[in-house]
Amino acid sequence: MSQTNKFPSEIVELDAKINVVILDFDEDKSRIQLGLKQLSKHPWEALSEDVKVGDKVSKGSLLAKLDGGEPVVNPKKKYPELEEKTTKKNGLIDFSTKQNEIKKLKTKNYFTFGCFNNFQKINPETIKLWSRILKETNSRLVLKTSMYPSKDLNEHTLNLFLEEGVNVDQVQILKRTKTIKEHLQLYNSIDLSLDTHPYPGVTTSFESIWMGVPVLTLRGFNFLSRCGESININLGLKNFICNDDDDFVNKAILLTKNLNYLNDLRINLRELAKKSHLFNSKNFAKDSSLNLKKTWNKYLENSI
């Protein structure tokens, strides 16, 4: 709803009349997608009006502003962990250091699902879907959000699970970590990531895959909701794409009984990802450039 990490109730009130933009309409499924933030100024534009070069900002200092370009911010003064060393390999950022080591699944008496997507993506329908899985399996669900800590939000989320009949000890909400290293290591405690819908994970899905944890996702109905589906198609993991809610539940339950398969996939998933189009930055840049040229040439042809 906005460019910031705010809960919907902080932006709009119940029964309030607001102006929105129609983003998409699916007549077959009787779905309409509305947008609110499109009517507001982009944060960078607003920042340019109020902040000058050298002024202190919340997450660093404004270094420069290019003519007609976006402000350039230096966050390293406040977040030294962003200076962690990375090396380039075959045109990719290589995170395969010891600190991001993928560990085999530990033997335990329960299965661990996980989702580190922003809590704004976890709607009541998603919680109902996940609850069906938790009630039918001996499992736990680990959640973590990039939003700032909110006791009320955490309690609200847990209560939605309790209303669906899930035991309180089956859902754990993790605290924010100080470094990316600590964040990525948390994936070593997860057996399978569950995607949100209709707003799937993207960054978190790539993190999960990089750490050897496959993501179970639902098919979408537009560009945005198909991101999870697209990621798994490019990985060759079509069996982790679900056609509907029942398919999602059945596949999740089936995977809890196939730990050997998940362990084998866990060990090989990072290499599989590195060889896919998803992590090939050179080909991505090349394809993007060619598509831009095709679009421009088509525009020129239609202008004549």
C-alpha cells in the first residue's frame, strides 16, 4: 500500500473513502487489483525537495544528487555489515563462503516450514492455508519479517493461527537479525519454505534457494502474483508449483514424508541456481538490452 513498511491500519481507516488506481482486472476470476501508493510522490522525489547534499539521513548520508537522477546515499557509516566482502565468479556475486554454508537437515521429531516474507504479504487467506498444513502434520512454522518489531502485529498474526485451530507452540516469530550473515544462517533450520499469495516472495525466495531450501508456491493470475511460479520454472522445479489451495496442502504434506529427497535437493540447489537464468547476471543484462532495443525499434517503426 505504501513505499514504507506500515501495517494497512496505519494508513487507512475502516469505512474511509479513498482514491485508488485500478492496476489490474481479471474478469474470469472476478478479481480487481487496486493501488494507493501510485497516487503519492515517490520517496526519492520527496527527499530531493527537503534534503541537501551532505545532510544526515536516517540510514546514512546523502553524498550527491546527479542532475535528473536519484539521490545517492552512503549507508555504510551506520551499517558496517554491508561492507562484508564478496567475490565475483563468472559474472555473479559468489556468496558460497563458509559463513553461508548449507547444512544438512538435522534429525528431529518434527518438520519445519518457514517463511521470511514481509508480514504485509501474510493475509488471513494465507494463514488459513498454512493452518491446514500445520493441523495435518507434526510440524512447526518459523516466520520472520523485514518490518520493524511490533508486539501488536506479532500477537495479531499468532491469534489468526489460533483462530484456525493451530497450537500456539507450532508458530514461532523470529526477531530481526543484525547482519545478513545471521539472517541467511536461519535458513539452515528450515526444511521447506512456504510462499505467500497473491504477493509471493522474491528477494526472500532467492535467499531461501541460495541456502538450499526450496520454495513451495501457488500459480498466479497476473505478473506480480506469478513471480514465485516464474522462479521455480527457471530452476526446473515445476513440482514445487501448485495449481490451487488443495494442491498446495497435499504437496506440503507429501514433502514432510520425503526428507531424503529434500536433503538431496538441499545439497544441490545452490549449484542448480547458479547454472540457471536466475543467477546469470551477464545473460540477464544482455537479454534486457536486446529487449529494450527491440521495443525502441518497434516504437520507431510505428512512429513513421
